[in-house]
Amino acid sequence: MKVLIVDDEAPARDRLVHMVSSIDSMETSGQASNGLEAVRMVQDSHPDVVLMDIRMPGMDGLEAARHLSEMDEPPAIIFTTAYSEHALEAYDANAVDYLVKPIRQEKLEKSLAKARKLTKAQIAALNMETNTTGRSHICARIRGNLELIPVDEIVYFQADQKYITVRHVGGEVLIEDALKNLEVEFEDRLIRIHRNALVSTNYITGMEKNIDGRFVVTFKEVDDKLEISRRHVAEVRKFLKSR
């Protein structure tokens, strides 16, 4: 069984590598120092289990687990954490494996023996119960692989039936989600301009009328222009004046 070690502290990773290597039929497939590295390495090395720290700079363990759950064959995930036993009651409620640091060899062996894959519902529940902030990346599936788009580089989301176009500075991808969910998750960085469009407040440069006399927003970085519905014109104008 191949195990990927994910922790932002090198001594913690080295200790886990030594512990895993001492278990029969177990081997480490690599090490990652944050969630973003973990997602990329899982796609490259296809480990059976990921030992994942929860608190890490950049992309934390919960967000990484959420992205990994989108894979056709995601690995089993065991969270490692410095949280107290009491603080982890929410994890127990969702039948998620976790190991409290400092990790003991016998507990590691038992956890690896019963390692199981997390469902998307469990990941969603964990994010809600631990008050996880919005994702740092949006995950899209491109020809079977995961592509992670930094939220800071997203210009707008535009819905079309069951899919949403994610326009970013490097191009665009399609995801399956709901605009309402994205609006709630990223309320501090998005503004709604239409029932089918949310735009990043960091990329709006202004609003103007097109040849049909309808208001559209303009952006930096991309030449796209999106129509503003009449009910949202005043809100967009107010936002632009307040900057």
C-alpha cells in the first residue's frame, strides 16, 4: 500500500515516513508540504492513502480533501492534527479517520488498516462544521485530470444550464456547481451582475453601454464584456463609485 505524507513541517513528515516504512506492506510514495502539492502528487503517484495535516499555509488539508474527492478513484484520507480530542467530535460524527499528534505507532497502524475513502458529503459536512473559509482554488476536471484554478485569478463565473464557465486570466474551464453556492462561499470577492453571472470585484474596471443600449461590465486582463441585468445596474454603479 502506497502512502503519501502531507505536512508543512519537515520533521513531522520525516517522522511519519520512518513510521510508515516500518510497517509491513506499506511504503511512502512521496511527501508534500501543503494541500496544493498534495493534489498534484496524488495525480502523479496515485497513492492508496494520504496522511494529511489539517492546518497548513496556503491550501489546507480540508480543501485538498475536497478537491481529491472529485477524482474518479480518490485515495483514502487520514487527517493528522494537533487538535484536542474534544475539538474533533465533529470528525467522529462523520466517521472520518484522524490521528492526534504526537502520533503513536500502534494508532497509525490501526488507522492505516481501516483507511477508507471520504465521500463528497463527508467533506462538505467537515467544511461546514469546522467553519472552513472559502477555497483558495476552484477544481475542474479536464480529460480525467484535476485542474486547480487559483480563486485570485478568476475573473467571473457564468452559468449555462448545469455547467458554469469559470473565466480566469489564463483561459476558461467548465465546472458543475451552483452560482448561489459560489456567491455564498466567496461573498467578499464577488458581485452579482445578472442571474447567470458573478464577477470578481478585483477585475472590474467599469461599466458602459453596448450598441444595443444595454449596460455591460468591462474587465482588466481580459477583453470580455458581460451584460448587467436592469435589476443589478444600480448595485454595480454603487460599487464602482465606492472604490
